[in-house]
Amino acid sequence: MTSKDSWRFLAICMLFFPMTLCFLQDQGRVLLVSFDGFRWDYIYKVPTPNFQYIIKNGVHIKQVTNVFITKTYPNHYTMVTGLYAESHGIVANEMYDPILNETFSMNHMTINNSKFWEDAYPIWIVNQMQGHRSGAAMWPGTDVKIHGLFPTHYMLYNESVSFQERISKLIEWFMSKEPINLGLLYWEQPDEMGHILGPENHRMRAVISDIDNKLGYLVSELKKANLWDTLNIIITSDHGMAQSSRDRIIELDLYVDRSLYRMIDHSPAVAILPEEGKFNEVYRALANAHPHMTVYKKEDIPRRLHYKQSNKIQPILAVADEGWEILQNKSDEFLCNHGYDNLLPEMHPILIAHGPAFAKNITKQAMNSTDLYPLLCHLLGINPLPSNGSLENVKDLLVSSVSEKLQYRAATYQQESYACFIGVFLGSTLVFVFLLVFIRHLIYNQIPVIGTQHAEIARPLLQA
Ligand SMILES: *[C@@H]1O[C@H](CO)[C@@H](O)[C@H](O)[C@H]1NC(C)=O
Ligand SMILES: *[C@@H]1O[C@H](CO)[C@@H](O)[C@H](O)[C@H]1NC(C)=O
Ligand SMILES: *[C@@H]1O[C@H](CO)[C@@H](O)[C@H](O)[C@H]1NC(C)=O
Ligand SMILES: *[C@@H]1O[C@H](CO)[C@@H](O)[C@H](O)[C@H]1NC(C)=O
Ligand SMILES: *[C@@H]1O[C@H](CO)[C@@H](O)[C@H](O)[C@H]1NC(C)=O
Ligand SMILES: *[C@@H]1O[C@H](CO)[C@@H](O)[C@H](O)[C@H]1NC(C)=O
Ligand SMILES: *[C@@H]1O[C@H](CO)[C@@H](O)[C@H](O)[C@H]1NC(C)=O
Ligand SMILES: [Zn+2]
């Protein structure tokens, strides 16, 4: 190697050292967003430019097959565990555990009982157990201690905290010196307005437009923070919404006395706990009571619903047909609802995604919500716990070949990596120059020493 070659080699090393450090390091960051109750077809009801922007540049699952019962808590826990409700244990928004003799109630704000959550390990805990940090803005369950842990960063549930504030917290956590790699964001709409107005009400148009604007705000904030191109973002929901009517009410009081049972969870999938010794009486009274209500003994609940293997599933389950409501008394309050059979399209949410790991401009008809968890684990580069989902089912959403992936990454990581590259380049140049000066210093100091040594050795020879 000539000295010119050595210099060239050194220069190349100095260029590649920061490049490998900055460009090839896959952060595997994910932001998962849930707009509660965003039915899959809402995007067709009004112009939704921000949804379309992501769809064009990312992936779009038209209908997500969620899990039974199609309610908020069970489905949010499925998204972060990959398990059916019977396996993750959050089987309803209102629960009773006969072994613990304790209740869990969304309506009474007693969802913070850890024991109800601990049949499973949600992804934020799995992520943290594998050495990463998670941050959550109001995602159901993230302010509950589960298996002794909270998310690294979280907010106490408070419906009044604005969308802007939730986003600014998440961005702060992603940008911090000890950044999170997993962010979870929850927003209560359009579910609340959907219950009140009904999905077919023309006033829902404004509600959906508002969600689209919120999505636009999220995208612009991520762009401002230089996160947009490097973060994998998934926007989805827990369930859809069906139209109810005063003309479609099933009144339990007409068939069975209230004193014979406790109504644990409410319409449209009613969990019934008969009083001691009253099971047969209650079941017989309800079994064929109404043509739009299917009544199951727990052990007869169809396998496809995966809703059987839990203490928290009550002995009798009464499920209304779509658009029907089961009340005790006609004058009980009711709203439009979800919670019906998860085969019904009206119960299905949307899913769209964008980021360095996702293919562009891909539309798929369907996916199982249980497959989201293995996908999230793959994106984060963590090992998933056993689940009811499979990465195989959703692999086609990802950038396929390695070369494509590298190309895409080289392009998208450029902005963020540029600063890192300059930093490491300058840093290593400084180190190199220092080394050079140091070595030269050594050489110059040693030449005279070597010289005298030689002189001393040489002198006798000369003298000789
Ligand atoms: C269950 O708890 C309630 C109070 O929450 C109590 O009144 C009742 O006796 C308990 N039942 C059993 C079987 O321990
Ligand atoms: C749950 O929250 C309520 C108030 O919201 C509080 O009184 C209760 O102590 C909490 N329980 C647990 C187990 O943290
Ligand atoms: C909830 O958030 C609102 C708005 O930020 C705030 O005014 C209120 O004090 C919060 N409530 C609680 C209980 O923290
Ligand atoms: C239904 O509730 C209303 C008001 O609570 C009451 O007046 C009525 O008697 C109830 N009907 C039945 C069938 O229990
Ligand atoms: C997206 O895909 C559709 C068909 O799958 C194609 O017609 C369209 O041109 C594509 N758009 C872009 C921007 O690649
Ligand atoms: C959803 O899961 C079911 C049962 O495992 C499977 O048969 C079906 O192919 C899956 N659907 C998709 C779109 O992956
Ligand atoms: C779902 O996954 C859990 C955990 O691996 C497993 O115990 C359960 O049997 C699975 N359920 C089905 C229906 O395969
Ligand atoms: Zn919901």
C-alpha cells in the first residue's frame, strides 16, 4: 500500500464510520393512534383529504375484523396484546369476576383494578421489558399498573385534555434524550357523537371532518418535528357504530323478573348472572323470548366468537341483532350502539398506516385486529408473546425486498440522519486530527532519541 492509498483508505473509513452509525440504525419507532368508533366507511361520507393523503402514501385496510364483543375496552386490549377477549381477560366494558368478587366498570370509573388486566401483558410492558421506552396519551389501560408496571410515560385519563396537548406530549417523548420507540394515542371521537347522533345522521359529517382535520394536525406536527418520514404511524379504531331505534327495543322485564338475575354488562351483548339456583329459570324465560335476541348458555357461545374461556364471561349471554337494543324497561335510556357480532361490517373500524416500513399505495379489503400486535412487535424489533395473530397475514403491507427497504430508508432517513452524519463526521475528524498530531509528536520526539541511540551505537563502530 502506497501512502496515497493509505490516505484514501482512511478517508473512506472516516466517511463510512458515521454512515453506518447514522443511516443503518433502524430506530423501529411506532405511533399507534385510535380514533374511538371510527367506522370503516366514514371516510366515504365527507371529503377526508388527510386520510386520503396517508392512503396514497401508505397502506389502507378497508375493514378490520375486530373481536367480539365489539366494545371499546376489549378491542383496545386486543390491539395491544393480539389476543381474543377471552384470552386477554378484558371481556367487556362492565365486568364482574366471581372469583375475586370484584367489578370493573367503565361507567363507574373503576377500570383501574390491576387484577382485571393481568391475564395478558400489553405491548407497552413487553416493549419495556425488552429494554425500550413507551409513552401513552390516554390509551385505555395505560394509566393502570399492570404486572407492576406503568408505561414509561403516560397521562392520567382525563377526557378534557385536548388533542393538541396529547400530541405535544407524545412528540416530546419521541424527541427526548431518552426517547420512546412506542407511542400510543387515544381520542374519544367520533364514538361519543356517533352514539348520540347515529352513524347515518347528516350531522356526523361535521364530526368526521373534524377527525380528518385532527389527523392533518397530527401529520403537520410530526413533519415539524422531523418525525413524519422516520416514524411508522398506524391510525385505526376499536369498532364501528350501528343505528338504533325506539322501534327496535327488546324489554327483558317482559320475560323475566329482575330479582332473578344481575345484569353485568349492557346492550347489545348483555351479560347475565342469574341469582343462586335461578339459572334454569332465567335461561328458559329468555331463550326464545324475542326473534331479534339470541340467548346463549356460556358453554354454547359459538367458537368463532372466541368468547367463552374466561371467569369474567357470565353464565348467560343475550346478543341483539344489529340495530336492536336489549333493555330491562322500554323507558331505560339508550343510544346508538356497537358491541354486536364482529362479523357485521357496521362493527368494523378502518386502518391506515404510513412510514419507512410500510409499502405505498396499497389497499387491502380486510385484516384481523389480532394481527396488529405481531405487526407492531415486528416494527419495534421486539419479540412478541404468544398471541392469536400472525405477522404472516399482514406481511404484504410492508416494504418487501431488502434492497427496496434500504433504498426507501436511505431516502427517508436522509433528513434526520444528515445532522447525525455531520456530527459524527466532525467528531471523528477531530479525533483523527488529534491522533495525527499526537503520532507526529511522538515520531518527532522519537527521531532524535533514535538518532542518539544510533549515534551511540554507531560511535564505537566509528571509533573502531
Ligand atoms: C362480594 O362483595 C360484596 C361487596 O362488594 C359483599 O357484600 C359480598 O358478601 C361478597 N360476596 C362474597 C361471596 O364474598
Ligand atoms: C381507582 O380510582 C379511584 C378513583 O378514580 C380510586 O378511588 C381508587 O383507589 C383507585 N383504585 C386503585 C386500585 O388504584
Ligand atoms: C382535566 O383536564 C382539564 C383540561 O386540561 C383540566 O382543567 C382539569 O383540571 C383536569 N382534571 C383533572 C382531574 O386532572
Ligand atoms: C318502566 O319504568 C318506568 C319508569 O321507571 C315505570 O313507570 C314502569 O312501570 C316500568 N315498566 C315496567 C314494565 O316495569
Ligand atoms: C396507486 O395504485 C393504483 C392502483 O392500485 C394506481 O391506479 C395508482 O396510479 C397508484 N397511485 C400512485 C400515486 O402510485
Ligand atoms: C382472520 O383469521 C381467520 C381465522 O384465523 C382466518 O381464517 C382469516 O383468513 C383471517 N383473515 C385475514 C384477512 O387475514
Ligand atoms: C389465543 O392465544 C392464546 C395465547 O397463545 C392461547 O392460549 C389461546 O388458546 C389462543 N386461542 C385460540 C382460539 O387459538
Ligand atoms: Zn370505543
